[in-house]
Amino acid sequence: MSQWLWVIPASPLLGAVLLGLFGSVLRRLEGLLATYMVAISAGAVIAVWRDGAAATPLHQTLYTWMQVGAWQPSFSLQVDRITLVMISVATGVGLLIHLFSIRFMEDDYGRRRYFFYLNLFVAGMLILAMAENLLFLYLGWELVGLCSYALIAHWYREQHNAWSGRKAFVVTRIGDTALALVIFIVFAHYHTLSYDALFAAIQATPLDSAVLGTVLVLVLVAAVGKSAQLPLSVWLPDAMTGPSTVSALIHAATMVTAGVYLIARFHPLYGMWPTMQTLVGLAGGITLVYAASCGFAQHDIKRVLAYSTISQIGYMFLGLGIGAYSLALFHLVVHACFKSLLFMASGVIIRLYEDDHDIRHMGGLARHQPLLRWVYLAGALSLAAAPLISAGFYSKDAIITAAWAAPQLGPLLWALGIVGAVLTGMYTFRLYLLVFHGNPVKTPAAYRLPTSMAVPLSILAALSIAIGFVQFPQNWPAPHLWVPWLAAELGTPPAPSVMTAQWLLVTGALATIGGIVIAFPLVYRERQGRQSVGNIGFLLHGWYLDTLYDWCAVRPYFFLVRALHRVVENSLLQRLGVGSISGSAQLGSRLLNASENGYLATYAGILILGAALVLAYLF
């Protein structure tokens, strides 16, 4: 199978090429072609599983790009267990989203463009995950960023949508620049970009502490930018202007988790500096509380889920920061299932309410759409980490429990996780209750879910409940498959004593249940028109982080641009530079015109003057 690894990223890439070149003749078959191409990739991933990549890493070199001395950068692929997790999510969830999109986007004016970028995005994500070296990873990293920008601004005829795409592109460029600097620094010291060779060289000849610290900080900045963590989280809530299926694939299941993958891939370096590793966990812990508090006050159904995504990725960063890499990847998989389910189902809900995103205008949808209600409830239970019955409980609470035993700041990180659990239960069931229960504020349109949309939602709902059963808590008489499977590559997460772990699990479960219970009276008050959490402007506007950026970065930038335009452009360049050159040319032109007057005496005088100057120069 190692000779066929190229099929996994090449299939959706070929789909994008075919859609770009021949999409106009496919008429309404764009969705089928794009879906079949991702299905081929998913089938190849299954073949990789069957071929034993889970036990022995696979490698394939496609070709050597160039040769500069001893350096020969190559487009090489590798599949180890970390990679296998990422490509399984990208192709599995991606296939379900493509299938859902066939009917969901059938009447869209940009259908061909949509499926082109969706296929191209899946190809980019697979290249990112399967790259054997940092150069190839950066290609996939930039490709998914480009597709994210294009799909956020898919409905570009509305100015706000185009603006949101540009905002996402600009903010994520900060992280992309940091990753480029990482590549330059490590190559300057070790003249290799291959993961295995690079990490082996660093272990043999460690970097200077200042250089190592710089590399680890830059990797964290790159991950923070791509995964929308504080302080670079401002782009993701506005990214919800794209189709809900885009939010499901890019801004929930795959691209925003690329930062988690990057730090997991660099775990040998973070293991060399525990303080920097703790910084990752602290960034995640603060972000998860921030985003959960903001999600609690949102009115837009997709913005609730956007802040929820930021918060849940914060839990993944918390897991990375305590050394529980396998648990962070476990929550990544679980989150991909329930969050893509919630986004796609929310897309249906928005259409039922004629493109109204405000959850305060909804209600009583359970009576009109029972299937939609049950799949949404499955996703909500997993998001809230309902004890025992949801996959989210087994992934998220495992991270919270392990945080207590972290080498540094364990109790603080655990407390942040618990606060996040309470807030998550509150905003999740506020969302669910306002949409599906109570008396309807607006009557939804009559709509029957097509099979091609109902099947993906049902599969994801089942996974949102059942996938957590592959890894039960410590010392439970039940399967423990995930952590031992990844232990050879990522080690084992920190674990408190058995008795402490049980009490921590109970505490986490009570925090979740408490948050869910609190949501009921809050929703009742909100339905009665009383003071609601949505009236808290500080939370509704995301702690005014956008305003802070506006005053500290955007306005000073425009002030500098205007000052440079007036002083440098107009005064220096135009008047002293371009203006003086233009004036000299005009003066010379007038002198030449004056000399060309048709009088022989004038010409003879000029000739004598020229001859005199030449003689003076020579002698």
C-alpha cells in the first residue's frame, strides 16, 4: 500500500482540476463528481488501515523537487498513527459533508465554485497531514488557508461576506508567517526539514535555549492562528458567513484542528521544555473559558457554534499542554463528529426559518422536525459532555481529569476546564431549548429531509454517542483502546491516583449537569421577555476583542498609511522626486525649443560654444 499513498491526496485534487476545467459541461453533476473523488480517498484510507499502517509507518517519495548540495527537498508522504487519525477525519467526515452538500447546495448560484474549493480543501488538508517534511506541510497549510478564504466569502455578492473572508485571510497570515520562520530557523541550523531527521538531529545536538524557545513560541503562534485561539480568535466567529457545510468541514472538523496536529507533531521538542508546553495548556485553558462565556450570550445560531468550536479546541490545547497528546487527538475526532453534525443541522434550521439565524425567533421545532430534533440532541449531548451517554464525556472529561496531574499548574488548568464545562452545558442547552422546545415564535417552513441529507446526519449522530466507547476512564472495566494504541508515538497522559481520578470524574460530571440544569430557568426567563444573557454586551461582543484590535492595530495602521501618503508620497516623492525630475525635463525642453529657431547665427554660436567646451575639457 505504501506505493499507493499518493492516491489519498491526489483523488480530491484531480476532482478540483476536473471541476475547474470541465465543470461547465457537467451541468448539475458537480456534487456527484466531487463526492466520488473524496470517496476514493476514503477508500484508500481504509486500505491503509487494513494494510497495517497503524502498526508500521508507511513512506512514499513522489519526486525530488530540487538538489542544492546535500539538500534534496522531496515531495514525500508518510502515514503513522498521528497521520492516520487526521486523514481518517478529513476523508470520513469530509465524505459525509460532500454527500450532504449535493442537495443542500443544489440551487446555489456558485455550486461549481463551491465543490471546486471543497475538493481542493480536502486535498490540501490531506497534504498537510501526510507530509513527511515541513516544506510539504507548508504547502498544504497555505492551500487550506486559501480555500478557507474562498469558501467563507462564497456568497461574495454581499459585502460583509467578502469582508469576513478577507479578515480570516489576514489574521491567519500571522500564524502562517510564524510557521515560515520556524522552517527557516530549523533549516539554518540542521539543513533538513524531514521530521524524523530533524527531531533526531535536535536530540543529538540540542538547539541553544534561546533558539529552541523561539521555535516553540513560533510553533505555538502558528497553531494559535490556524486554530483560532486567543489572541487570534477574532476571525472564526465572522467566518460563519459561508455555507453551513463549509463551517462543518473547515471551521469545525479539519482546518481549525491543524494547529492541534502541528503541536502534536512537534511534541518531541515541547517535551524538552516543559514550561513552554505548559504555556500551550494555559493558552488553551484561558481560551476555552473566554469562548464558552461568549457563546453563552450569542443570538446567531452559527455564532454560538463558532465560539463553541474555539472553546472545544481550547480543550485540545489544554490536553497538549499537559502532555496528554493522545487525549487531545481523541477529543479532536469526537469534536469533528458532533460539531460537523451541529453545523449541518443548523444549516437546515436556518433554511426552515427563511435564512433567519436568530435563535430567539425559533422554538417548537421538535414537533415539526422529529429526526432533526433527535440528531441535534445527540450532538448537543456530546458537546455538553453529558455523563456516560455521550462521546464528549469520555474525551473532554478525560482531559480535565488528566489536567489535575499536570507537572505544572495542574489545579489551575483543571479549574479552567471545570468552569468551561459548566458554561458549555449552559450555552449548549440554551441553544437546544430555544430552537426545539417551547411555543414557536415563527412557524418554520414545511420541509422533508432528503435521504442524502438525513443519512450523513444520522451517521454523525450515532458516532457522537458511540465513538467515545473506545476509551473509557481509568480503571473502568471497559475498553481502553485509544491511549494504548497511540502510546508508542505520543506516550501516555498524566494520571492522578485511582481514587482522585474517580472524584475528579464525578466533579466534572456534576459541573456539566449543573450547567445543563441552569440553562432551563434561563431559557424560561428569556422566553418571558425578561433580562437575558444576550443583553450582556461584553459577552455578546466577544469581550470587545474586535474593538481592542480596531483601536490598537487597525486605526494606527490606517493613520500610518495616511501619514506616509501625505508626507512621503505627496511631499517627498511627488514634489521633490517626481516633481523635480518633471520640472527639469520641462526646463530642458523649453531651452531646446528656444535654440531651434531657424537662425543660422544661433546655430553657429551653439556650434562654437560646443567646440570651446570640448577643447576646454581636452586641454
